[in-house]
Amino acid sequence: MKIDIIGDIHGCFSEFENLSRKLGYSWRDGVPIHQEGRLLGFVGDLTDRGPQSLKVIETVWKLWKHHGAYYVPGNHCNKLYRYFLGRNVQVTHGLETTVAELDSLSPKEENHCRRMFMELYEGSPLYQILDEGKLIIAHAGIKEDYIGKVNKSVKTFVLYGDITGEFLPDGRPVRRDWAKKYQGWPFIVYGHTPVSVPRTVGRTINIDTGCVFGGKLTAFRYPEKETVSVPSTMPYIPEKFTEFA
């Protein structure tokens, strides 16, 4: 298979459009389509913090519904889903920007957006196993012994990473560097933790290059195993990026 997997977009629609064009996709029909039949994949966290979360939702839903794109949810997707279900979630850490966009819509428009997102979320797996098991897309990664399983522990790991239960001074959870211990055969493409450049460790790559924090939006091309990036238009916030030893 030939797929271009895009890192955490977080409402940065213009960067998403620019990146897809750089990858050779045409927007003739209002969504990015590749003339050679390449498909798009998404590591989750489509929304929150950026300026056009709802436009990202609509575009990814159309690609998924009508053109065979692959999507997996991120922790921000999970939170938005719970918000749409009417659960008691805190409208903070970026969700407030998406909710502000929703509040500007008519009730009919808001309901349409909610239905699109919920269909996308409910119709997609927690993580994607592709190319006969050679490739996995998982938002925050996945441990070797979790592959093929779906339970509470797996869901927590895939959405949030290998968290310790402790927190940094700015409120971010402390995470173990799971990629250093991964010895599995499938190649894992993930995001979630912003890094200044795509980070390859063994058979894993983190492609969240912090677009919404002023970094870049990155895609991983498979089977070529190449990365393609475009710069962000957002203000640069260096403290949001993780530097690994």
C-alpha cells in the first residue's frame, strides 16, 4: 500500500492543505486526492488549539467516508467525543477553541458537525494495523505486547502514551520513552508528544512536530519511509517541545 500519514493537525487547516499539496494531492473536488491512488492517514488530534478545527473535521470525515482515508483517534479526539456525548469534561487545554467554533454555528450546523465527527470516531479503530501487519498507526504509540488487543490499559497507552501518573510543573503528564524499548516487527507511526524534528527510534517514528506550537506539520510516506514537512503559521512556543536524551 501507498499511504501518507499526517501528524497531529490540531485545527491547523492551512498547514494541512499546504502539506497535502506538497505531497502531490489535488484539491479539485474540495478534498485532497492523489492521482496515483495514494491514501492519507491521520494519527489523531485533528482539533483543539488551532484556528480551524471544524474544517479539519469535515475534510477528514469526507476523506474517510468517501475516499478510503485512515484515521485513529487521539486524546483530544476522545475528549471532544465525550463532550459531544454530553459528558462532564473540562473545556480547557485547547478544547475551548473548538467549542468556540461550535458555538458560532447555527444549531443545525453544529448538529451536522457533531454527527460527522461521531461517525468518524465510532467507525474507526483505536489503532490501525495496515499492510498485512507491517505498519501500525497509533496516536501515542503502542507496546509490542499490546498489538492486537483492545482493553482499558491499551486504550490509555494508545491515547496518552506510557504515562507514569506523575505531572510536570506545567501540568503535562510524565511519560516514559516507550519507543526505546520497542522490539516489535511492525513499524509504528505515532504523534502526541511534540518534537522539533521527526524522531525515529528503531522501528518507530514520532511525526508530531508541533504544528500548533509553531513547529511544522509532518507527513510520513510509506513504504518510502520518508518525511515531508511544511512550516507552521502559528507562534513558536519552545517549551511545548520535548527533547529526548
